[in-house]
Amino acid sequence: MGGAIIASAGFAVSSFAVSVEYLFVSFSLMVGFGLGITYIPAIVAVSDFFNYRRPVAIGVAVSGVGFGMLIYPPINK
């Protein structure tokens, strides 16, 4: 939950960027840190839940992140 809040704050703060340096700090560090601390627990939760088909479950969970990044921009437009 905390990672989502940090990532959302990073997205909000980066929308007010007036320079590339400010955008780098707000987007790269805040959003990267926030999404990083939400990504690892999600993968660990999936791997703890599935015993028999663990590689398939982890593959679906990881590919969901990429699929979301592919679908989100056209929806947000």
C-alpha cells in the first residue's frame, strides 16, 4: 500500500516538472522506488500461493505488468 502511495505521489509531482533534472528525481526515483516495493511482494505472494504450477503463475504475474504498461496509455489518452 505504501509503494502505491509513493508511486502515485511521484506521478503527481512529475506532472509539475519544469526541468529534466526535476523530472528525473520525481519520476525515476519516486515512481521507481514505489513500484519496486510493490512489485516484489506481489511476485512473492504468487510464488507462495502456487505450488504445482509455480513457474506458470509467476510468468502470468510478471507478464501482467508489461501488459498493463501496454494497455494503460491508450486508455488514459
